[in-house]
Amino acid sequence: MSKAVLAVIGVVVVVAGIVVSSALFTVHQTQQALVLQFGNPIRAETEPGLKFKLPFVQNVTFFDRRILDLDPPAQEIILNDQKRINVDSFVRYKITDPLEFRKTAQTDANFRQIFGGRLNAAVRSEVGKVLLGDMLSNKRDDVMQRITEQLKVQAPQFGIVVVDVRIGRTDLPETTSQSVYNRMRSQRIAEAAKLRAQGAELKVKTQAEADRDRTIILAEAQKTSQILRGQGEGAKTTILNEAFGQDKEFFEFYRSMEAYNEAFGEGTTMVLSPDSDFFKFFGDIGGRKPAK
């Protein structure tokens, strides 16, 4: 075989290899493919494996068949009670019809812009119907359910299925946050002042009751002491009278001794006649005056 023939065979093999390689493509498990002819979608390949296309005429665009995320920028929404909040929402979706996706959205970036706008519109429509307190209660789930239903209705025209829709975060704008903070601070200050006033009132009431009880207790004690003192003095007088009645001279002597005890103190000066009855027990214990 001549060299020319071998060269021709080699060229044919190379050309055939190029043609075959351009006619074959592989779809992986995580992908799905769309065959385009001169830029127009022809068919979709959704099953993994080795696939064929027309060489040099058709080309292939691949799409992810896994669950994807769409997270548009946060937006400020006016609630039904005229409060403003910043809402950050996202949607999880899955491309089920690459052909319809290509026809409607053209590119992934275009789809994210269009469907992200529809997500924000649905969130703005439903969240704007509720109050600020509803977003912190069980009504939040109802709002999410209505938003999800709206997007699921619109999803087939893009060749996708909406798996889940969530509101990731709801924040108050800076001005609103400061206003809410100031109002909460004022409420706490007023509550603290009220508690202090109630405490002061309770303190005054408790002190008044304690002072009243103290006065009553002291009065009762004083009364009891006076009664007991009177009873003691009476018993003392009775006992002394009984004792002195038995010995008149001893009674006079005892009374004189008491008089001496009360009369003679430190620095006492008395000028009396020695014959005075006051000193009769100084000369004689029996109180008899000495003979002249």
C-alpha cells in the first residue's frame, strides 16, 4: 500500500473521529441537556447517559437538575399598620422542563431577574396585608403558604417546580428600630417609676402600721405596768399596815428612818432644835426624850 493511500486513510479516520466526537455528548446524573440547532431549542435530554446530535449543526446546553436557590435582594415593605420592615425572602426550585425554561427565560440570569421580581411582588402583596405582630406569630406560616401557592401557579410557564418559599429575615429599618427602641425604653421607664411609687406607698403604709402597732403595744404595756404597780403598792400598803398595826412603836421608828433617808442627802443642811420630835430617835431608840 502506497504512502498516499495511507495518508488518505489517516485523514479519513481523523475526520471520522472528529465527526463522531462532535455527534456524541454525555448527560450526567446531576444534569439535563437541551439540544439547540442554530440557537433554536430542538429537544430536551433529561435522562443520564450517552446521547447523539447532529455534528457541527447542533450544540448542547446543560442545566442542573438538582434543587436550586433563588435569593433576590431584600426589600422594604409597608405593613397594614403602616409599619415598615425589611424582608429578605428566597425560593428553592427545580428545573423540570429545560425546553420550556429556555423558551421563557432564555438564560439563567434572565430567569433569576424575572422570577425574583415575581417572588418579591408576591411577598410584598401578602406581607403588606398583615400587622407587624402577625409576622411574629403563627400567622406568619399562613402568609408563607399564600406566597408559595402564588409562585407554584406561575412556575410551570418557566419549566420549573417550586419546592419551598421562605422569608429568611425580617428587620426593622434603622429609623423604625430607633423609634421602637425609644418607645420600649419609655415604657420601661414608666413601668419602673410606677413600681417605685408602689414600693414607696407600700413602705409608708408598712411603716405607719408598724408605728401604730408600736404605739398600741407600748400603751398596753404602760397600762399593764401601771396596773401591776398599783396592785403592788396596794399589796405593800396592806402588808405594812398589818405589820405596823402589830407594833406601833416599830411603825413610828420605821417611818422616821424613811424620813431620815429622804431628808438627809449629799450637802443637806438642816437647822432644828435638838428637842424636836424629828430627832427623837437620835437620842433613844425607843423615841423617849431624856430626863432634864
